[in-house]
Amino acid sequence: MRNELRCLQPEEIKITSKTSNILSFIQELLHNFWQNTVKILSSDYQELEVIQKVDRKGNIYWQAYDPISGKSYSSGSEVDVCMWIEQLYR
């Protein structure tokens, strides 16, 4: 009986454009997850939140939310949202 050890040659890893796209997608998912986690952990849960959004037709609108009162307001006008906030805190 012969005692021979053979090492297998590692296969060459080929990164194709499909593999590269998948890796980029996974990297972007992890990045977004991390950013959202940091945002949630560092945010003040009682702070008024105002977000500018865009609907399917490309129209810009504003959405405000007050976590203390639980009230929210949406409008296509930034001025209207500012007025709502002022009335909320009077």
C-alpha cells in the first residue's frame, strides 16, 4: 500500500458580470440596511418629522407627522405644512 497525498488544485474563481451584479446588489442592500439601522437608533422618537415625497406622476408633496399627538398632514404646498405645524403647537 502506497501512502501518497495529493493536493487538489483550487478552481479558478471567475467573476462574471452576473456575479458582479449580484454582489453589487447585496452590497447595496447591506448599505441601506445599515443606514436605516443607524437612522432608527439615533433618531428622537418624539421629534416632528417632515418628508418631501414624489408621487407616481412626479408631483412633489410634503408629509408631516407628529409622534406625540399621532397626527399627520400631507399637502402639495410647503407653506400649508408650515401653517399646520404652527397650529399644532399653539
